[in-house]
Amino acid sequence: MHKPVLLHESIDALDVQVGEIFLDGTLGGGGHSIEVLRRLDGKVRIIGLDQDSKAVELAREKLNIEAKTENFRNLDKVLGELSILSIDAILFDLGISTDQFEESDLPAQIGRGFSFLRDEPLDMRMSREGPTAADILNSWDEHAIELILRGFGEEKFSRKIARLIVERREVKPFKTTFDLVGTVLEVKPRSWRDRIHPATKTFQALRIAVNEELTALEIGLEKGFKVLGQNGRFAVISFHSLEDRIVKNFFRDRIKEKVAIQITKKPVTPSAEEIQINPRSRSAKLRVIKKL
Ligand SMILES: C[S@@+](CC[C@H](N)C(=O)[O-])C[C@H]1O[C@@H](n2cnc3c(N)ncnc32)[C@H](O)[C@@H]1O
């Protein structure tokens, strides 16, 4: 079960009022939307998006909201279909949910390959559409693979790993997570000094590439800000520096243009208590602005 991250901090900052329209761009397990509904006794209109149809199905079953399977990069299309011209608050809680990770508890054929700890098909698509992680590893040229490992994973061994991937696929195409973990471990053997698993950065990079996460974020920020009404609030929770940089720069530019003000002075991070209860929250950063 997904535990919502920075729940009270984000919902306090968004300050959704009775009768307003709230866009939850990343429904996941619905944790943030549930809190908004609870605080306002259901007297709020919530449009919920998730590119994962399973998250949307579950949200429809348990919540009285308008949930759509869609990438937030297409939020203008969804709002257009609903004839909504302006919204009051938006949340993007980025990345994947624990539920997507833990599909890995299902039989191996069903897991989606987000975790390097279990042997599963190397898929990594949140939307279940388009090329998989295995397709990328088996068909992109060496330089392109090196670039995603370096650019999206900040992986120091990107060149060596990319070279070995290309050598390996000639012998046997990549199919499962452990095929990739084995390749990374040949370049970066495990050491007691490692704070993180040697394959962490490679997996992060591939997931970002498969789901075009950074492009979606840039487009979602632009379109979301455009459709916010006067005094509309925009909150984003990011989980790594590449995402946070995009959010920070986008918000900074709107503030410089004097079309928005900052609500959270510094990025808000989880308390020691939250990190203890939910270790996955440790890298989270919340930034919030208000449109003028
Ligand atoms: C961290 S979870 C959200 C958790 C949710 N706030 C909660 O507390 O239950 C992120 C969710 O956003 C979805 N997601 C990630 N990027 C997306 C995008 N660009 N458009 C739509 N959904 C996205 C993922 O499929 C995942 O279900």
C-alpha cells in the first residue's frame, strides 16, 4: 500500500477551499486526494489523472472523484473535454508509487521491472504503452544508451556499462531485470562501501527514459500553470535532483516574471519521523507557488 509523502505539508500549502476545483495530476493510491476530500467533507471537485490505468481503476472504486487515465502532459485535453477553463490547485507527486514497485510481489510475469531486487520482465512502463526498457537496451545505439545513463542517472560508469550492454545483447537480448543487474555488476562489483545498490542509477535512468518523465514534467508544468486561475496554487513533490531542478527553475522564472509568488520559502523535506516510518520519502522535496 502506498504511503502518501509530505501529505499534510502539501495539502496545507495547497489550501483547497470548499467548492474549488483541484487537479491531482498523479493519483497513485489516491492518498493526497483522500486527504483533500476528508478536510472538505467531500465539498470539492477533484479531477484525478494517472498514466497507469490500474491506479485510475482503484481510485474510481474508492473515491468520489473524476478519474482519468492520462499523462499530466495532456492535462489541457482532459480539462477541455470537461469544459473546465480554470482550476484552483494542482498537485504533481512525481515518480512511481509503492503499489507499482510492489506489483513485484505478484508472479514474475506480471511485475513491471521497476525493482532491481527481483527478477522480472524489463518493462518499466507506467502507462503500459510504447517501448519497454528491454526494447531500449536491445535496439538503441551505444552512445544513446551512454547518454541516458549519464544524463538521467548521473552514472559515472555510463560509458563502460553502455559498452557491455551492447556486447551482451549480441549474445543474448535483454529480457529481465536480472540480465541488466548482472551486466551492471560486472562493471561495478558490489562493495561494502556502497551506500546504494550499484544498479540504482542505471534503473533510475532507464525508468526516466522509458516514461519520458522529464519532458512530461516540463510540459505538465507549463500547461498546469497556464490553466491555474488567479490565486491558484501549484505544488510539486520531486524525488531526485533532475526533477527538482526543473521544478525549481520553472517556479523561479514565474516568480521573476512577477506572475507568481512562493508559498514555501525553501523546499519542504520530510521530518525525521516520516523518513523513519516511510524510508522512500527520504529524498522528497516539496515546492509550492501561487499564481498572481
Ligand atoms: C508517487 S505516486 C502518487 C501517489 C499519490 N499522491 C498517493 O499519495 O497515493 C505517482 C503516481 O503518478 C503517476 N505518474 C507519474 N508520472 C505521471 C505523469 N506524467 N502523468 C500521469 N501520471 C503520472 C504514476 O503512475 C504513479 O501512480
